[in-house]
Amino acid sequence: MLRFTLNGQTVETDLAPDTPLLWAVRDQFKLKGSKFGCGAGLCGACTMHVDGMAQKTCVLPLAAVAGKAVTTIEGLDPQGVGAALQAAWVAESVSQCGYCQSGQIMAAAALLEANPNPTEAELETAMAGNICRCGCYPRIKNAIQSAAATLAGGALFKDAMAEEVSA
Amino acid sequence: MSTLSRRSFLRHSALAGGGLLVAFTLPGCSTPPSLPVPRESGDFVPNAFLKFTADGAVHFYCPRDEMGQGVTTGLTTIVAEGLDMAPQRITVELAGAHPDYANPGMGFQVTGGSTSVKEHFTQLMTVGCQLRALFLAAAAQDLGVAESALTTDDGMIVHGENRYPYAQFLATAATLTVPETVDLKAAADYRWIGTAFPRLDGEVKATGKAVYGIDIDVPGMEHAVVVRPPVFGAKVVRFDDRAAKSVAGVRTVVEIATGVAVVAEHFWQAKKGAEALTVEWSASPLDGATTASLRADYAEALAAGGEEAESTGDVATALAGATKTVDLEFWAPFLAHAPMEPMSAVVHVKGDSAELWAGTQGPGPAGALVARHAGLEPAQVMVHQTYLGGGFGRRGTLTHVVEATQISKATGTPIKLLWTREDDLRGGLYRPASLMRIRAGLDDDGRIAAWDAARAGSNITPETIRNSLPALLPGMPDGVVDFMVGLTDRLHQGWVVDHSSIEGLYEDYAVPNLAVHHVTKEHGIPVTFWRSVGHSYTAFAKEVTMDALAEAAGQDPVAFRLAHLEHNPRLAAVVAKAQEAWNGWTPAPGRHLGFAAHHSFATSVAQVAEVSVEDGAIRVHRVFCAVDCGLAINPDIVRAQMEGAIMYGLTAALHGKLDFEGGAVKQSNFHDYPILRINEAPKVEVVIMESQEAPTGVGEPGLPPIAPAVANALYRATGKRLTELPLSDALRLA
Ligand code: FES
Ligand code: FES
């Protein structure tokens, strides 16, 4: 019996310890917001936070999260960084099919928690593990920057971006 | 103002419960199945599209499938405009299967071909306007005033200072007859159409609440993974499931038409079981095939010549007499769609009924397929449509729905079938590979005198027939389907040209002497529609050739194009718009510009790409895109579709290829089938041409110009005329 915290609640599972966290969360705990895209750590659709770090959970065995705190999109903080990102995602109409977006937002949330004002290069590095097949990348960038600005209580470096785009 | 008679496509009949039903006429179908619209007493359901409830809620049953293209927002906006009610007040539902939800341009319940807004605009505007008129009439009756004293404003009936919600008049409206004719709202009065506002599905998709096929969970459901042949065309000879059955959680193993299914309590167990399964496969004609051998077959076919698809003037004489000629051969490889959500479906076959939950590009055909393989009538199948985690043409083919049905029929349990990413890349279907040749000549004035184009490869039509006939004609026996597929196949071998194989290769520019040929070469590799279909490769050949011709003519490539577009004003206008960007754009040091334009799906697009090569790697920094799609219902969604098509097209242009080795597809996941990532994504600027013309497609037309625009920029950057996709490979080998 393996135990960990899922969105603040202690949960137990007797699934094989090599079962990836993603499948325990989806099939046993029935939280479907985290998605399957590749099963090989290559796309980020399955991104959750484990002890606050963004992790690709399709390749993270249950054994590795014993005793740890797992957060999924369903448990993303309804204030603060999570809310700011989600509001920005809606305002910028980031999502197309939307399938990758839970993973994108979880990765973005971990980024802004660690680095509230990332440069464009830092943003790209942090988000490069998350594929969006619909190609929402320009809007993902805009939304992260606008959420960062909101959280900082004003405009940050968005101006620099706008300048480049209008050239 | 235009007036439409609803008689052309509407009829009404009384409905039990004192309500009123407006159903769309179904030629040859006298008893339409009941609408898949759940209703409670007091609900007003005037037609298949709208439900009004007493608490003031309005539900719109969106007839087209949401795969990211924003169709739920777009079509809701149209009906909302007619109703005179903010789209945000309307709850969008994904419609189940019913003939009333057919795509008006196709007659079937299918989403694709960038047709949704184009085909539904008048229909849904009419429906909205009719309902608004009905509420006005009901309000006049209830309030005891003349209808002329009333107007509407955002879901309210307005009488002088007083405002009443539509919902107040539901009961009376339900007793009235929908007006025979209705004035459609004038474009000048649009409040929401033409305005950019956030997508209506933004919130469910930012919170993880949007439900896709993969998310469906029904009581008693089991998970299946199917082991399919490594080489297309091979069949199961025998299999050993002892090891698979000993995997914890595995419940059963069943052979189905396409392979062997392992069924387990959870997905992960099914996948482990599938890995433990040993299957012996029969030989296939494709055994041993490699990319090189397939391409050699195409080259041989192209050299032998093929069917004439188009001919004007005398291309041979014009080429012989040309001052300068260009002769280029182009290669475009097989590509997978790789939607972010791999194929998935949940099917439950019960005794005399079945249910399907999936996100497909054809809920109607999907239900019919379940019926066929479950041995039921289509009316016995309930279809639950979900969001699609990407489509791009892939979710129009429903092999996975058939597989899930066959498994559920065998187990009697609800089955969730999920393809892995490896299944997705190796299990088909693909954008067909194409070998193309264009010979073109200039006259003394530097104008194109001759355009001689040819393409060799396989056609998507036979496979489309194979996949769609069983769904569209439920009564047709399998043998007849096979016959039809074989017939189509043979017809394309020397009789007729599959237009989707050559579309876009020659149409855009004025050419006095034209010849287009096609040679069919089939290898049994399943192919289908892939975002922008034939245009995805023909535009590359056509637009690279145009740059080569412009160079030969000593002309600016954009001016050269414009000189050949006098007959084609919409394309000319977007080229001229992009020319402004082109002329005013000084690329940063080390960067170069490339241009391309293309008309597809009734929409014209021109693009400029700013490109550099850094340590041998191609980097696309910025793309300008001008588009004429007629009236833009929501300009921000048009922009998003251009951005997305550019990214999707860049993945193909820079990285995309599937190789064959020993008859099997070599690539298996995103490590060797790389998708463009955020650090490679260019900045995109989109200009939408001002237009009041009827709206046209936006899902696909943004894609075709990007590969040639990048290739043309690379020529300026490197002096190498790259004619093979993907460009990263071509540049390395050049
Ligand atoms: S599903 Fe986990 S990284 Fe792709
Ligand atoms: S929105 Fe479709 S994959 Fe990202």
C-alpha cells in the first residue's frame, strides 16, 4: 500500500509501484484533467507538481511519489499564480483543442512560482518540454507574461515583446 | 437585407407536450429519429439547435465538432447574432448524432474541409432570426401590444422603458408557428460578428474540465490496448497470450479484425499485457519496403507519365520556345497528424443497443459504424460527442471506433480503447508522400509561358471510400464495400485523377499553356486528409517554382507573382498586402525573407517568413500572414487559426517525415517525430482583409504557404534551392 497526498488529501493505492503516477491519478483517482500525450516524457501533457516541482508523470512511477505532495490541474491554487494564469489563458484565448493546456498551465505555474519575472529565454526553456500540436505558443508566451505582470501588480517586460512584434 | 424562405429547408410539426418542433427535412426519410436533446417539461426546443429553459438558460447544440478550430464559438456567435443575444449567455452543447446536424455542404454529419462557418452561416443566422421573430410575436400577444412597438436587445424584449427576458414568453412562443419568412439581420447591425472576444471554451480548457474521449469513465468500463501488425497489410496468424494474461489486472485477450486486443482493469495493465503478447503475423506485399524503394517507385511512375488532369494551350511548344526554363523535382514525405490526444473511444455494446463516447470528426458516421459492427440499427446507437484533442483530418477516420465496438461486442463490457503514441505514428493513416515535377518556361517579356506539372503518389479517395461507405450506407454489405474500394482504386490507375492529389499545383497564376498530369502509385499504405490535404505539398512545389521563375526573369518574387494575378483579385489583394510587409521589412543581420502565397478552401493567404540558419539549424523568427477569408466571424479565432496552421506547417516544413524500413514505419514517438516547440516558434503577425463577402474556411489555408516561404528564404540565406521536405534534412544533405 503506497501513500501520498493528492491535491491536499492523503490517498492510498495498491497499484503496482511501477505504475506511472498519471495512470493512477486518471484511472484510480478519476481526475482526468492531466492528459496522456506520449507516455515517454516528451510532451508534457501529463505535467503535475510533485512537492512543487513540475514533473512529467507518465514516466514517474508511483514508488517515486510515496509520501510526497502531488498537485494536479484540479488542485491548482484558486488564488495566486494558478488563478492569474488561468485568467490570462482565458483572456488571451490561448486554447485551441485545449488538450495540452492542463500540462502547459502546470508547467507555467511551476515556472512563475520559482521565477516570478522570467525573461523570454527563461520562459522558453521552462516551457520547451510541453508540446502544443495546435501551435498556441505565441499566446502561451503572452499569457504567461501577462499573468506575471498581473501578479507583480503592473506591467513587466511585456512592452519589450510588443515592440518586437510590431516591427 | 435578404429574405429566406424557411420552406427550403425547414418544416414544422406538432410535438407532444404542447411544444413545437421545427425539423430539417430529410430527403427520403419520412420518420426522422428523435432529437438527441435532453428535455424536461417547460423546456422549449424549437429545433435541433436550440433549447430554451424556463430559468432563462439557452442551450445551443453545436452541429460541428470542436477540435480546436473554435467552431463552438463561431457557430454560437452566428446563432446568437440572429437571436440578438450575447454569445456568452448561451451554453454550448456538443450535439449527438442526428440527420439535422448534417454539414449542409456534405449532407452528412462530418466536420472537415474548413467548411463549418461557410456552410452553416445562413442556416444558423436564419434559425436565430426566426426565433427572435417568434419571441417578438409571443411578447406582442402576451403584453397585448403591437409587434411594431417592440424590439430586442441582448436577449430582452424591449417595450418603451420596459425590458422582458425572452424566457418570459416561452410558453406562448411554443404555441406559435415559426414565421414563414424572416428578414436576416443586416451586416451593419451585427453586434458580435466581426468582433474579437475570448473563446467560449476558454475556461473549461484552462481548468482541466473539458471532457475528451480519453476522459470518459462509465461504470464497469474496461481498458483495451490493441497490438497491430508492424507492416500494413499483415494479418494475425496466431498469438500466444499466456504471458499477457498473467499480467496483474489483465482480464481477457481477444482477436479483432485489425489485431489482438488486451483488455484490463486499467490502461497501464492493458499496455503491459500488450507488451507481453507474442503475435505471429502473415507476410505483406509491403514487407521490405523502404522510403528509398517507395520513392524509386514514384520516380519510375513519374518518368512513365500518367493521366492528364488539366490541359490548356500547347505546353510542349511553349516550353520549347521559352527564353528561360525551370525544371524542379519536389519530394514531400508521409506524415502523421499526431493530434495531441491519441485516438480513443469508449463503446458499450449491449443486447439491443449500444453507446459510443468519443470526439470524432463524424459523430453520425461513428454511430453508424458502431451499429454495423455491433449488428444493430443506427437508431439503436446513442452517440455522445466529446471535445477532440486535435483533429487535423485524423479524426475523420474511425478505425478506433470500430475496434472498440468489436472488443466490446466480445466482452459485453464498456470498453475504453486508447491508442498509444506509438500506435498513432505507426498505425496510420498518413498524409500521402508525393513526388512532383514542375517544368515552367518564361517568354521574352518575363511572363510565364508554360507550366507543366506532374505528381506521383497514392490517392486518398479509395481509403476514404473504404472508411466512409460502411458508415454512410449502413445496409451495404462488406463485399460491396470492398468492390467499391477496388473499383475506385482501379479507376485511379489510368482512368481518372483524384483531384485531392493535385489540387493547388497549378490554379493560382495565369498561365497560357498548362499541362497537369498525375500518376497513381499505391503500396497499401493507408492515407487520408491531413490539414490542407493536397495543398500541403502542392503549394510547396508551386511556390518554390514561382521564386525560381522570378529569379530567372530577374524580377522581385512578389512583383512577379502580382503580375500573374490579374484574374485573381482576392489572392492578388493578399499578395499586395504582404508586399507592404515585404517592402518595409529589413531583416536583422543574418536573417532573410521568403515569400509565398496560396489559395485553398476558398481562402487566400500570403506569408512572409524571416529565417536564419544558425549552426546548420533553421530558425524561423517571424511570420507575416495576410488572409482573406471573407467576413471574419471572430477575427481573433481567424488569427489563432493562422498562427496554429503556421506552427503545424512549420513542424512539417522543418522536421516532419515518416520513414519506412523493412516495410514498417520507423518513427515511434516525439523523440524521432519532433513537433515544433515553444523555443522554435516564430512571432506571427496576422492581417485579416476587410470583407463583407461570405465567410470561408480558416482551419487549413494558413498552412500551405509556410513551407515554401521558408524554403524561399533559405535560398536567399544559403544559395541552395531546397526542393525536398523536411527542409532540415534537405539543408543538411544539400
Ligand atoms: S504524456 Fe507525459 S510527457 Fe507526454
Ligand atoms: S491546444 Fe491543442 S495541443 Fe495545445
